[in-house]
Amino acid sequence: MGVYRERLTVPVSWWIVSAAAVITLFVITVVPAGLLAGAVVGGLSLVLLLVWLLRYGGAQVEVDADRLRAGRAAIELTHVGAAEPLTGDDARNAFGRDCDPKAYLLLRSYARGAVRVAITDPRDPAPYWVIATRHPDRLAAALSGHSVGRS
């Protein structure tokens, strides 16, 4: 049974800008090179943008009874410490100037919040994870019941 699940899909505005880019590439290729060249360039750019938007926006954050998953990374909840919700400048700084280079980051620029999760496994080189989320309070609450040393 899932305690928390979020898919970090890209916003609609990114799809609109991508569609405009594909149309622009199609038009600027059709005028000098013809319809076939425009269709090839437009088709290739459409496929590449679709793959990129779906892959980049396919990152999932999930907390279940056993583990935390953030993007391609997963960790057992027994190795998860305190979870701190971050918003505004705190979230931006957690991914920037205040970030430990050894930390694991799941960054999505369109998600305005984040959660910093302490890692208690002494063998793990990452001291903490910073996970982008649209719901930092909900993610931190889902993790707080599973943290080592917390009830």
C-alpha cells in the first residue's frame, strides 16, 4: 500500500512551447527546402521533444511501507532520517549554494518545493537527499512516521 506517490510531470506551458518550437522548425524548413524536408525535420523534432518531455516529466517520488523512491534511486526506510520540507528560498538554496556535492538530488525546476531527507546509512556516500516536489509538507509527513528514531 502506497503512503505517498507523486509524478513530477512537466507543466502544460512546456508542452505549448514545445509544440510552438516544432511548428517553427517545420515552417522554417518547408519554405526553403520543401514539404518533405519540413515533414522530416518537424517529425524528428516532435519525436525527440516527446521522448524528452515524457522522460524528464516521468520522474516519480514514492514512499511505501519499505522504501523511498525518488527518480531512479531507492533507499530502504530503515536508512531514512529526518525529513525537512523546503519552500521558497530554502528550496532554491538546497539545490544550489547550500548543497553538499555528495548529496543525491532529484531536481525539477518547475516543482517549487523540496524535501531534504537525512540518510542514516553509514555506508551511503550521500549525507542526504533533496527531492523536488509539489507537496513538500505531504512528502515530509509521509516520511516522518518511518524515520529512524522517530515515532
